[in-house]
Amino acid sequence: MCRNIKTLHNFEPPATDEEIRAAALQYVRKVSGSQKPSQANEAAFARAVDEVAESTSRLLGTLVTSAAPRDREVEAARAKARAEKRFGRAAA
């Protein structure tokens, strides 16, 4: 359920609004316990996603680090290698 919640800080290029929103959506889904809210809870759910995304964006804008930014492509390749080692190579 939380596959889109990834580390967003200290990447080059920086996290996009879409990545931040995807992480916020996954967080709200996890906390609320529902993949899709009922009509009665839809407004509260959407508001929570907006607020979490806004807070996350503010946080990422204020964090500082002395480490060099990580390259997204290199990190994606490492994640793919870990997945292949764990689950085996997917059939093409």
C-alpha cells in the first residue's frame, strides 16, 4: 500500500509536485485504512491529501544537508537490482 512513499529529499533533480502528491496520497490511504473513501468522507480525504502534500513540500524546501544530491537514475537502477535479487528476473 505504501509503495509510492519514497525518500524525496536530496535528489537531483528535486522531487516533483506529482511525486510529493503521490506520497501524500499513499500516506493518507495508509492512515485512513481505505484505498478509496466513501462519498461521505471524500472531501475530508482530499483535504488531508492536499494538507500532507503542502506540508511535505514545505519540509523539503527547508531541509538542509551537506551530502551531495543523489542521482535518480542511479538510485532507480539500485532499486531494480535489489528487486531482481529478491524476486528474480521478471519474464519478458
